[in-house]
Amino acid sequence: MNIVDKLFYRFIIVLSQIVFRPSICEIRGLENLPKTGGFIIASNHVNPFDPPLIVAVIAKFLRKNYLKNGKKLYYLGMKELKRRIYSFFLNENIGFLLNSIIGANRAVELLGDGNILGIFPEGRRNDNKGLLKAKKGVAYMALLSGSPVVPVACFGPKVRSFNQGLKGLLVRKKVYFGKPLKFSPRDLSELKKDPEIPLMVTRAIMMEIGKLWEKEYKF
């Protein structure tokens, strides 16, 4: 990472802390985050604030345990269109990975190198009563990399308009981190032979997110 990207990455962390002020957030379970090695943060996704909110509440943890060792938090989920529009500053160097097979493979490599991956398994924002059916990508990445998965619940207001977004910034935020889930590593050939394995792992992850969020996962 060049010096410009490094400074911009740290600026994003500081900006997230300023906007979301962890000191006034209700945060539970930070002690559950592994202090070494790669791991996955798998969260529900209520509104657009969730990614920077998670960054804000784990900022001190990141600096103490990962950034000083040259590791960082990446988010997988940027769509192809957004990549084309924002490729000038939304790129891997500052923690954004494309939501594609290439991006997922890169995420596995980064996890193996000791980085953190943030992902929203439902695949889109959801402020409904229950969790949506999750994509199996989180399971594949956990199994192929052998990385633990930390389930996370973000609580926040519905944001369907600009005005709701402005009001939502003033609402007290809550983020709960569950205990890491560990799964036996598998290679891709095993997962292709038995598709029930990633399905069961996905379900296990989503059930834990549901417990934290107090929502039901029916799939």
C-alpha cells in the first residue's frame, strides 16, 4: 500500500469515529474479536451506516492488533457498477473488494495472510422483521480459509430517504459481537461434492446473527 492509500485508509477510520462516536454507542462483545490471525465479521445489514459504524466501534482494536502489523479490515460487497464509478478511490488498497468470484478468491487469500474480512451475508440491506436468506459465500470463504467467523448484529433505523438518513445519524447506535464460530477447513473439491456443507455453515452463522439481533432465521 502506498503512503497516499495508507493515509486515506486511516482517514476513513478517523472519520467514521467522528461521525458515529463509539463513546455514545452501545457496544457488546468486543472481547470476542480474535486479536491475531484472519477472521470474518459477518453482520446483518439494516442501513447504509452499518459498514462505517462497524469500522468506528472496532477502530481502537484495529489499531492495537492489526494496523500496526500491516493488516487491516476489508469489505467484500462492492458491485461492479460502483467499482467502475468509484474505482479511483474504492479499491483494494483502501479495503474494498469486488463482490465476485475474483473478489471472493482474493478475500480468502487476505484472510490467510491474517487480515479481517467484513461481509453482509444477506447480500443487501434488510430492515424487515426477519433475516433474509443468506448467500453461501461467507461459508465458502470461512471453510476455504479456515478462518473463524464473528457474528455481528447492527441495530439502527430504517433509511429509505435522505431525510431519514439525516435523522438516522442522530439515533443512538448499537453493535453486538458474538463469539467466534470455528469450522473445519475444507478444500473446494470437497465443497463441490457435498453442497450441504456450505449450506449448514451458512445456516449456523445466520442463526447466531439472528440470536444477537433477536430476529428469526427461517432458512
